[in-house]
Amino acid sequence: MAKLEGGGRGAVRPAGARARETVRRCLRAAAARLPEVFAPGTRLVVGYSGGQDSTCLLHALTHSRFDLDILAAHIDHSLRSDSAADAQRVANLAGGMHVGISVRRVDVAAYRQALPGWSVQQAARTARYQALATIAQAHSAAAVLVAHTADDQAETLLLHLVRGTGLTGLAGMRMDETLRPASLGPRLAELDSLPDHLRLVRPLLRVPRSTTLAYCAELGLALVEDASNQSRAYTRNRVRLDLLPALEAFNPAIRTVLARTADLAAEEVAALDALVDDLHAVVSRAPTPDVLEYDRRLWSVQPRALQRRLLRRGLESLVGGLIDVRAAPIEDALDAVQSAASAATYHLPYGVELCILPLTVTLRLHGEARTRTLPKSWGPEASRV
């Protein structure tokens, strides 16, 4: 366990003072944007690993003027032999800040065995969010707050670019989003059930990691370091340790540039989503819960970018989530709709049948060519932290 020593009273270092003000300013901005989350007395769960980012967030929230009801939550992924000992140290640190903590142990290695093609980090992320969701539900929390920073945002955007992405991938992580824990992957064996939704808030998303380190150093906050963060066995760590420093040789402000790019893309995606919501209501109808029909004439006059989003929106409404739907079947389906002169059928993931007729484009769940008991598959994806 590391401890970052700060100065004594009256010996405030300028960097530390700036760090605290930066963090406070970001929390105030988050509160202005999400007043219902930061309202006095609101119960919130804060993901707490013991590292510099989550320590900074937990300390700043518990020493703010928001008067929040804070519970720390630590997820032990069981990936290291000393993880249980680290979890106890994390719990002790939370107690030292006079914050209650819930510690949940999950077996990520066992969970991953049933998910061929998944990375350790992807399995750990799904397990972590599912466990956090159950903790939030058990304590009737309004949201789970996590300490992702501008550096995490830059890493996420680069990961998406390296693996291939569209505009949504360029948007990276959102400050405020709602996840469906069941759509992330199969339910963990350790969990009896999952809540329908998890509200996830990232109030430090515009704060550099150097600022959270300066914050902890100035206040002398003890940290629990995860040695796996330095392992190049993980793709995200190679991006952090190798790719980003190389890019800084071209642009020293690359982390800020990438985070700003994600912000701009997120605004574009939000505008497109709102447009597609309105358009979807005009060009489609749902005669039954398993069927969605589009007016082919109205569909055909839309730009391909909107057709793509309409199709994804329709699929999502039928199957409940698209986390493992790749670009290829979507693009092939769009080509089929465009080229079909008469009746044609195309099979999409999850057993959804795309029926192309002269006047309609129909999505049918459990189409005739597919069994009604087709299991949901969980394919690999570009994980976010």
C-alpha cells in the first residue's frame, strides 16, 4: 500500500491546490448537469478500487458541500493471489475516510471460461458492472459513480480506433449513461438476479489522471496499487504505456485532444439519436411485439447513415441490446434492402429475419428459418473500462 506524502498545514503546494480546485470544479459542473444525482441526501454508490482516481473521487465527494449519502463499493475480481488482502486494505482505507463500504468478490476467471473470445478485461468489466448494479439495487442507490478520467477516455477512443469503430465508438464513454446489466453478458454465477438498469455517472471524465495524482499527493491519501495496471499483457495497458506516449511525441496535448474529440462525437451521436427516435416513429410500426415493419418507400429515401441507425434501433427494440452485433451483418442487410427487386429474406443476429417486400421491410424475431429457442450468444467486443 502506497502513501503519497503531502505538505503540512500552511505548506500547500500550488499544484495540489490547483488539483483540488479542478476536481471541485468538475464536481460542480456534474452537479449542474445532473442536479437530481447530486441533490442533498441522495444515496450514491462509488466504485472504489483504492487507486488514485477512485480515491480522489471518493474523498472529494465525502468532503464536498453536496451532503450526499455515500457508500463505497469494491469489486474483488479474484485474478491475483493477493486480491483478498488488497480488498481488506481498501476496506480499511474507506473506513479511515469514515465511509461505509460493500466488498463483493467475483470469480472472473471462472466466468470467462464460458465466454470464448473474451479478454480478461472484458470479462472483468462485465462482472464488475453487474456486481455494482446489485450493490446499488440492494442499497436503493440513485446511481453508481466511477472515477474514469480524461486519460481513460483517450485510451478508450484509441482502443476503438485500433479495432475499428463508427461515430458511436468515437464518442467513447459518457458522463451519464444507463446500462442494462443483463445485456453486458451472461449473469454472474455469484448473483441471484440482476436489476433491469444501472445508472452510471463519470463526474471526473474531463479531469487528467495527473490531477487525481496531485490531489492524492497533496492530501497525503494512502493508495492501494494494482500491479496488473503495469502489465503489457493487457491491450489497454499497452495503449497507456506505449501508444499514448508515442503519440505525445507528435502532439504533447494528445490526451486532451482525444478527450475533446470524444466530447464532440458524443454531442453528434446524441443529436443523431434524437433524430432517429423521431424518424423511427414515422417510418415504422409494430403490429406485434415480435414484428417491426418499415415503410420501404420512406426507408429508401433516407441517407444510408440513417438507414443504418434505423436498422440498429429496430434490432435493439426486438432483442433488447446490440452489444455483440458487428458491422458486417448490418451493412449486408442494408445492401440487401437496396438491391432486392422483389421478395427477399436476410438473416440477422439473434434469429431476427429481415423480410424485404415491395412495400415493406420487416424485422421478425424468431423467423421461420430459425428456431424459437435460439440462445443469445456473447461475442467479443472492444471493451470500455
